[in-house]
Amino acid sequence: MSDLVPRSAEPGRTTWRDVRARDADAVSGLLLRDAELDGRARCDVRVRGARIVEVGPALRRAAGEEVLDCEGNALLPGLCDHHLHLHALAAWQRSLNCGPPAVSTPDALAAALRAAVPDEHGWIRGVGYFESVAGDLDAALLDAFRADRPVRVQHRSGALWTLNSAAVAAAGLAGADHPGIERDGDGAPTGRLWRADGWLRTRLPPSPAPDLAAVGRELARYGVTAVTDATPDLSAEALASLTAAVRDRAIPQRAHLLGLPLGERAGHPRITAGPYKIVLADSGMPELGELADRIEEAHARGRAVAVHCVSREALALLLATLAITGIRPGDRVEHAALVPDELRGDLAQRGLRVVTQPGFIADRGDDYLRDVPPADLPDLYRHASLVQAGISVGLSSDAPYGPLDPWGVMRAAVERRTAAGEPVSPSEAVASKTALAAYLSPPGDPGGAVRRVRPGGAADLVVLRVPLAAALAGPSADHVRATLIGGRRYR
């Protein structure tokens, strides 16, 4: 169908071209005409301010009310990405890509770094590196690619920074004592720095907070109206930046924060406190007692926990610890990259939710098939078997470390194929309806009850170009026609 003039324009009716021209304008009243709801009924939906106020057939247009003809296509609640990193996404967009598929050989990495233009402080920031490009990076190897400027390159997992010698000297790693600094047998820094993003920023030249507006626009383009920022231990500066971005609608989406420090309150009505993020890093796993203390403190302060687990060892440690601390409603596992079959029952019995990222199967699946032991492949980013065990599963991107497009993530959950078309644990595939539902659950209840377009609900909506059946048959961001957040139109 055309996005231009509706079939039967009436006075005051807004065409799609008009909507785009007044990007993000708030209106006193909007009537969404002939929308398909729940894949069945075709109704009109009236929005006033930030709320849906009426749903029914053939609603009369009120004086001064704008009209958008949905032409019988699907109207959905807005999507929620249950795990991403907003500041990292903004920084990624202004960084040098150092990983596949764009950069896949040592020569390509050398060429990219030689051509890179340093920032205003003379630094070069690279992202997305993977060992298949040039092996395990350290300062000496990075020097061979570019040594005249301070260079730092982030591993695609987000867990590791590698600095060249100029950057090691500029950041003062030799005299620093952060536990993430890797050192050789003589105690000299190797250039590798584990899980130390916040600390490293304190050693770098000052820079303004990243502009989040482009991130907000891209999310709206996909139909995402709410996000859960999973960055742990947000600093005061990072929290102030996120609050300002939400307040000023650079990030128009509602934001659920896992990294809000214990005891802190959200600083804006569209920001909520999520479970408290705890990272179980394979590079430095805590003792059981230490982890129990952290979980008990969060629970005592009224927060559930969201625990990063990407290995079977991390998941086993978490489950053993929760057997001591007990569960608080809302406790959840982030990633659950490897879930042994024998632990599924324990996850279900404890009522833990799982927020996972099948997009990695499509994005990195060929690497998994090459590098992951065959015995582990059936446990990789499980979905269907978790749902069958009664575990609530929310989907997310983990962007920028995983692909942001939620429709691509849904497609990956359904197809379970690599970029080369190879299947990865196909028994974990789910129906498109199940994948979509995992994006339609609210931020505070990932994998829970699907939100519906109902009177009294928030006017966080997505207008598609096709009926729901067609969208489920081939999930694609191209189906998104318009996004409303709090009654305002974006995209």
C-alpha cells in the first residue's frame, strides 16, 4: 500500500507524508483508522496525549483530531529491547570497525588503522575486534599495525580493550593497580585490559557525553519504544547523561536501568529502576560468599538481580548462590549463552527469567560452529527448550555487541541459521509468534504477559505496512511504517 494519500481522504486527515514531515510532533488527538489488532479484529484506536482512550469500530472523528489510516494493517504495542547498552551504541557509531565482516585479515586491519583519523585528542578508538582477524591482540601486535598514535581496540564481546604502547603510556597502565590490567612475567602491561571500561575512561582525555539522538532515532525506526540499558554500575556522569537524553527526548524510548546504583532513584518519570546488574566474568569469577553478599544486599534494598552468565560455570555458580540467598521476584539471567540440559529444571524451579540474544546465532554462528566444542552447541542460546520448561524468556540485542534490529533477532530465533546458512541447534527454534511476544513483554516482566492495544494503555505503538500474518511470515524492519511513543510520532 502507498504511504501517501489515503484512499478516502477527509478534511483534517493526516497522510503518512505529513506525519513524517512533522517528525515527533505531539498532537492533542490522533485517530488510527482501520487498524488490525491481535491479528484479527479491525478497529479504530483513539489516542489522547500519552494514552489510548478508546478502541472500537467506526469511531467518529472528533473536531480537530488528526487521522492516520492504517489501511487494515497491523497495529502493535511498541517493542521492548530487554538488554542493550545506549552509551556504547553511540560510541560504536563514531568508532573504527576493526572486525568481521568489514575487517577480516591482518592486512585489512592494518589498512583500516593506518587510514583512521585520530580524535581531537589524537586517539584512535576501534571496536568489534575478533581473534579470527589477526589472533590475540596485545600492545606489540597493535604497534605493528599503528604505533604513532594512541590506539585502543575493543573486543567484540565488550569485555576486553587492547591498547598499543603509546596508549599504554598515555593511560599510565604501568603504574596503575586495576585488577583488569594483564601483565607479563616481568610485571609489565601487555596492553590487554579486562572489564575496566569505567576505570579506563578516567585515564583518557576528557570528552563530552556521546550524542544519543541518533540511537533514539534508529530504535524508533525499528519500532522500539522501550529499552533496558544493561550497562552495570552506571557512574554519576553516565546516569546524568542518560537522564538528560530521556528528558530531552534524544532517547524518546522509556528506559529501564539495570546499572542504577543501589539506593539511587530514577531521575525522570520515563526512567525506571530495573534489577541490579551483576557481572560474573569468566576472567575473574567471585567466590560464592562474595556473590551471596552482593545478591543479599540488592534484595535487602528492594531490587531483584540481573546476573550476566555466558558460561556453564557462571550459571552453576549463580544457581548455587541463589540456593543460599533465596529468590526475589524479578531475578533474571542475562545472556544464558550456555545452558546445560541438567540446569534447565533448576532455572525453572527457581522462577528465574532469561533474557537472551539469538541474534548472535545469525551474526556469529559460523564462528561458533568452528570454535565451540560440538558437545556444547545444543546448549547455545537456548530458547524453545527454556519455554517448554516454563521459563519466561525475553529477547534482546545486546547492541552494540550484537545486531540491534529486533526483527532480525526474531528471524534468527525462528531460523537458527548462521550467515552462511548453516543450522545451529535447530531444535531451539521457536515460532515467529513466540519470538515477537518476547519483544512485546514489558521492561519489568521480560518474557511475561504480552502487552495489548487497549483503552488506558500507553500510546506506545507500532503501525506496520502489512497484516500481522505477513509480518510473522517474514519478520523485517521494512514492515515498520510508524512508531508512536507516549502519543508522539517518530520516524
